[in-house]
Amino acid sequence: MKPPYLKLLPEISEANRPFWGALERHKFLFPRCSSCGDYNWPPYPACRSCLSEGLERTEASGDAEVFSYTIVHRGYGRFNDEVPYVIDGQARRETTPVHRRREHPWNS
């Protein structure tokens, strides 16, 4: 008999169901503002650049450069038996950064 899965799972809601459904199909969707064109991650009800609520789900092309990640060698709690594992990967898309704030000169 298989032991029960005891780790936290995401709570599926109507707002995030398209995201999780796309992941099941091996696709990554993220919000893109239909007003200014900026990509916003993590998801938020409005664009972080222009505050428009007109966001559309856009499929990632898969073309990106990973520039940061963490390898965990001492897992926390129920994850301790699964070390090593990678978390907190960050990637830069080739065409447009996923999140940028135009009002700050260091993010332009």
C-alpha cells in the first residue's frame, strides 16, 4: 500500500485553475498586460507597470536563460527524504523580462 502524500498541495481556485491545467499539459502560462504589453510574475490582479486589470494568459516559448537557482541538500520537514532538490529557479526570457518596473531607472 502506498503511503499518503503529506506535503502541501496548491489550493485550486477558479482564478488559478487555467494555470494549473496548463501545467498538466506541460505548458507554462503567465499574465501579460493587454494595455502596455509587460509580463507580470508572480500573478497579480493588475499589471505592476500600468495598473491595468486587462491581463491575458500567454504561453511561454521556453526560450530563456536560467541565471539563478538553489540546490537544497538539507530538506525541511517532510522534504528531507527527497534531497537534493532544486528550488527558486529564476530565468530571463530572451525577448522581454517577465517583470520590470518602468518608474525605477535601475529596472529599465
